[in-house]
Amino acid sequence: MIQIHPLSDVQSTNIGEGTRIWQYCVVLPNAIIGKLCNINAYVFIENDVVLGDAVTVKSGVQLWDGVRIRNNVFIGPNVTFTNDLTPRSRQYPESFISTVIEQHASIGANATILAGVTVGAYALIGAGSVVTRDVPPHGLVYGNPAKLKGYVCQCGVKLNDCKCPSCGMAYTMMRNA
């Protein structure tokens, strides 16, 4: 069952089962939202946006045309996405730049994600970061501009020498974090 708060304006019918959309959200007609998503209050989702399954979008987020979010992604409160590197009032590109957030990535509160960036699977973006370039899978980035500070396990804990101090999982793909 899809749950849509009566104080939201949801024009899309492309919404998966089990998704909840809270009050004061706007979802335009061509947006696609997967199953089991949780869209918190005050979220705006434009037409050319695709959300996978089990995505959490916290309050105050706007998802603009060209944003692609894969399964099991967490987007913290007030995260800002952009889709135009040279914006001008009343001038629109033929198409907007695509921004991709891969599966299981997490983006901390108030982070800014520039247009055209790909955030790799399981990556972790620190709160308040300004992401100006691609983030590798499992990458831990923070700062302004965001810089690679290490790598995280699938469980979200920072790796020490390619091993998770929490769950013990070892990784061989990363050496110089």
C-alpha cells in the first residue's frame, strides 16, 4: 500500500508499493519512485527523477531533473542537488546534466552535490560537504570541497588498513586511503 499524506501534491502514478510520502511534498507527473521509499516532509521531486527501492529522502530536499538515485540510498535533511553548471534565469538547457547516486550510498545533512557527479556504491558523504567530483565506491568524503578521507565498510564504519573494525569484513580493492 502506498501512503501519501493528504497535504502533499503528488502528480506521479509511478510510485512503488510500500512507499510513504509525508506532508508538504510535491512530486511531478513523470517522476519515478521505487518500492518501500520514505519521502519526508517538504521534499520536491521534479519530472526527470528516478528513485530506486528503499530510498530515504529526509526533509527539505529538492531532486531536480537528471537526478538518478539507486536502491537503498540515504539522503539526509536539506541535501542540495544541482543540475545546471551555468544557470541563468529563464534560460534552459536542452537537457539537464545527470547526477547518479549508486546503491547504499549515504549523504549527510546539508551536503551539496554538483551536477554531473557520480557517488559510488556504499560511499559516505559527510554533513555539510560540497561534492564537486565523483566519489569512488566505499569512499568517505567530507569538506568544502569534499576530499577523499578514507573508505567505509558496507556497514558504514571507516576502514582501518582495508578491514572494518566493527564487523571484521576485509577489503582488497583499496590500499592507499
